[in-house]
Amino acid sequence: MDIRKILIIFVVGLLFSVLVFSVIEAVYPQPDWDDFCEEKFPTPVRLADREKIECPDLEVPKSDQDSCKEKEGDITFNYDENGCATSFECSTCRHEYDQSRERYNQVVFYVSAILALLAIFIGLFLPAKANTMNEWIGTGFMLGGVFALFFGTIRSFGDLGRFVRPIVIFIELVLVIYISYRKVGNLRKDKKRK
């Protein structure tokens, strides 16, 4: 086995999968937590001053807690200069961020799957007889397609529906088996001819 062939296949596969996710990130950036939620922290108070400050108890009524929970929000507090909670509000920023992240992961999955299938198609049908280098590059594209498909699936796996997950994994398994038979079968036929 030629070590150069293995290296070229691996490098092409790795670079293709990195290219896929770099293009996705460049065109459709991942949502950032800070764009959705603004952290509110109490003002730091010196320990000596803290003993002198008595903060009033601020209780959140059960009805407000239930209402916030229905909106899939979290109760957040506003603080004064002494670090005492003065008021509260229902913040749905975490829920909005989670929804945006789920949409992003779905886009990553679909785009990486399309580009991965394109790379696999190129790898399968690149004419190896025209140039032996085509076989190496084609196999690298197939490996890169499998990497991109695998990492795109891993990224969005938790956001897929429970019935969609096994279907996606089954399709990917069939694809890998098909590629294996197609390429490994061709390699064995080529060895027998020699």
C-alpha cells in the first residue's frame, strides 16, 4: 500500500469536511448567546459594606412563576447599586436562543448533507481510468463527504425528531455500505487484473 495515496486521500477528505463547515459558518454564522440574552449581575459590594446593607425580600408570586414557565421563560431580577433585587421580569431570551440554535443546526445538517452527497457523487464518478490520481482524489472526496455527513448529523442529532433520527442513521449506513462495496469492490477487481 502506497503511504502517499493514503495521505492524499486523508488530507483531501479532511480538508473538504473543514471547507464545508467553514463555508456554512461564513455564510450563515452560528447564533451568539450575547445577541439574545444580556446577563444581569448585582453590583459588587465590599464585604464590610454588605453587613450594613439589608436587602428587602423580593418574592415572586406563584402566578408570575407559572405564567413565565408557560412562555418557556426564566425569572430574572434587576438589582440596585447595593446589590439588592428590586424587581423581576420574565425573560424568554434563553428559549429564543435555543430555537435559533436549533434552526442553525438544521441548516448545518441540510447544507452539509447536500455538499457531502455532492462530494460522494464526484468521488464515485470521477473517471479513475483517465488518471490514477483521479482515484486518489475521488476517494478523498468520498471520505470528506462521509466526514461532513457524519459531523453534520452529530451536530443536529439532538434537534432531529425521534423518528427522523433512526431514518437518517439508516440512510447514512446504507450510503457508507454502498460506497464501500463500490470502491473496495473496484480495488479488488483491479488487483485481480494485475
